[in-house]
Amino acid sequence: MAWKAEAVVFLAVAFPAAGALAALQPATGIPEEVVQLTQFGPAAGVLVAALVWPERIRGRLAGLGTGARATRADTAWAGPGRAGWWLLLTALLVIVTAAGAYALLDGDARLTDPRSLAHPFTLIVLAQLVGACGEEIGWRCFLQPLLRTRFGPLAASALVGLLWGGWHVQVFARRPGYTAGFLLATVAMSVVLGLALEGVRANRLLLAGGFHTLVNLGMLLTMDEEGGTVAPMLLFGGACLLAAVPWVLRARGTHGRWHHDHPLPAAPDRIPAARHGAR
């Protein structure tokens, strides 16, 4: 099937490209605190897929296969015009919950003054946004719409989250509790992103990249999970899970059934010129 071929090509490039970029980073002199080159592995996967299926991948990136627009009742929560605000607020909620729980557990609020970082914070923010978009163009702008042509929104989002977590292969060298917390976080965040962006075509990359950037910056300034400590990662995963609950509850229809629980039509091989812009 065409969708399987697209997914295989994307993943077959994204995984090794991330490893190659990680090996290349020391030679570039770019500090990992500023941006990790591995983040551009998914972008490389999209690029190769686009060289093979240019029209079809253009349809994915244009947002075809992301679900119908929300109904008038839905817009009071997170319709296409408001999804971004709720999504960014969710990112802040994740960080506040995780950092607050960690401070209570550890007895120390591990807050880092942005001015104490080795590089200008403005540079870090901009580089983090670029790096996050390098990931999200693959996960949320390509793979999520692709899987939505075969699965419902929750299943597609959870599957993307598992693949996203597995793509961070280095976490599997950590303690089991750390790995479990990380995978819980990636699946829960993917569910938030998938459900929040369901039906949204305009600015999908900026919305997903903004959420991703806020979470990364929050972890940089409030947590110390990078050293492999299990507790902050488990708390982070738990915070992500809690943040996903309202999005899942909102997505449920009457009698426990999902809105848009059916797969969506695949992007056509050719896209009429009138449909190139975002709705």
C-alpha cells in the first residue's frame, strides 16, 4: 500500500539521519544546549519522501488528511482558530506540574536563571524553535496526517508518539524507569498534539514547533533529567499524561464514541491549484 511505503521511507531515513547528525555535531562546534542536530532527522525523512512522491507529500504538508474542521460547538474549546492558544497553555501546564511535583519531592526548586546559561537565551530560544520544527515537520506535519488516513485520531496520535519515542534511541540505554517515563511523555504529548491539531491546516508546523519548544525550554530551566535521573523523567511523563486527559475527554463524543473515529481519505496524487492554500 502507498501509505506503508511512505511511512517506511520516512522512518528508514529519519532514524539513521539522526544518528549521522549526532555523530557530526562535535565537528560543527554547535553546542547541544543551543540545538541538537539530531532534531533534523525527521526533516531529512520528509525531504527524501518528497523526492519520491512530490505531489502526495505536498498534500500531507498542506494538511490534507488532518480531519474535518471542528463544529461551531467545538470552537469554544479548541477549534481551528483557538487550538494554538490551548496547545501552548498545555505545554506550560506540563512544565509547571512536572517542576512543581519535582520541587515538592526533592525539596528544592531547581530553577535555572536564563542569564546563567553559557549562551544568550534569545539564541537558544530561536535555535530550539528551528530544531523543534525540524522534528515536527516529520512527526506532526507528515506522519500524523499519513496515519490518519488509516486510523482514528487517538490511535494515530499514540502510534506517532511511540515511534517518536523510539526514535530517541539513546533513552533505551538509561534505566528502565527513565525509559518508561520518557515513552509515557512522548505518547501523551503526541496525543495532545494530534487531538489539538485535528482539523487544523494553517500553521500546523509553528503550532507543533511552539509546543515542542516550550516543553524543551521548560525542561532546560526547571529539571535535571538530562543526567539520567529517573524521578524527574517519571514526573514529566506523569505531567504529560495528566495534561492529555482533558484533550482525550473533549475528543470523546456522546455514548463514549469518538468524533472522526474513522480514517480520513488519503491525499490525492494531484492537488488542484485552488486547494493549495490553508483553509
